[in-house]
Amino acid sequence: MKINYSKEWFTKSAHIEGDSEIGAGIPPTHRSTAPLKKERIKHLDSRIAFGQFVELWRRNKGWNAEQLAEAADIDPEDILEIEHDAHSEPEPYAVYGLAKVFGIEASKLMELAGLTESRTCELHENAIRFAARSESIEALTHQEREAFEAFATTLSEEPYQDDCQAK
């Protein structure tokens, strides 16, 4: 069997597909309809919340990315990547440094960053709620400040009980 699609067709199709996963040479009509793995989605969801939490914490303090990076003993590029690229997996040392600066239990921040297995559904659900309520703008709105403070309190509380299996 010979596939008669040009290089330009594949380039155009890849551009249209964006970040979606596609198979080389497979026409769009033959795409798999299998759902994405739930854990992969959870990691992306929590990384969005992680990035927004880092950005809002920094903005709440009136710091720029360089000041936070210096306090956490990491590169400013790491801060920018965490805040703006949910697909990027942060380095564990960066998450530990941020946890120290934030005064938050490192294991919770590691879970939020998608670097450890989720032990609780509650943290994930709170992360999604937080991410959905906070949008990046210059100054923190009253709603963002409330969402930030509520989520920061959640991260500072005692460890959750494992309740994911029950749901």
C-alpha cells in the first residue's frame, strides 16, 4: 500500500493539529477515539493550578520572577516556565525551593506540580477550583486574592486522608 500525501499536506495538517498527538501518515479520518489517560489530564490540571499559584503568590508579595527565583535558589527561567507552561515538568529541586519560600509542605507542592502520585482527590479538586477562579491580570482582584488565600490555606493544612478510592 502506498500513501499519496505530500510533505506540504503533512506540514499543513501538523500545523492545524497544534499540540495534539497525531500519527505520521495516518489520515485524519482514521484517528483513534480512545480517551486520554485520566492521570495525564490530572497532572496537566494540577500543573496549571501550580503555575497560577506560583504567579499569584509572587504577585501578591509584589515580587518579580527574578526575586522569587533568588529566594528559592533557582533560575528565573524556571519560574517563568512554571508560571507559563503547564506542559513542562518542573525539576524537583525547584519545587522544593519554592515550598521553602512559600512555607508550604514540599510533598503537597510536589503533588500539585505532578511530580508525585496524587494521594488525595481533595487536593486535585481544590487545585482545579483555584485554577478556574484565577486569571492573570496586573493586580490581584478581590476574587483572586480570596482564591489564592483559600488555596494557600489548603496547602498549609494537615495532610489529607486518602479518599480517592471512595469516589
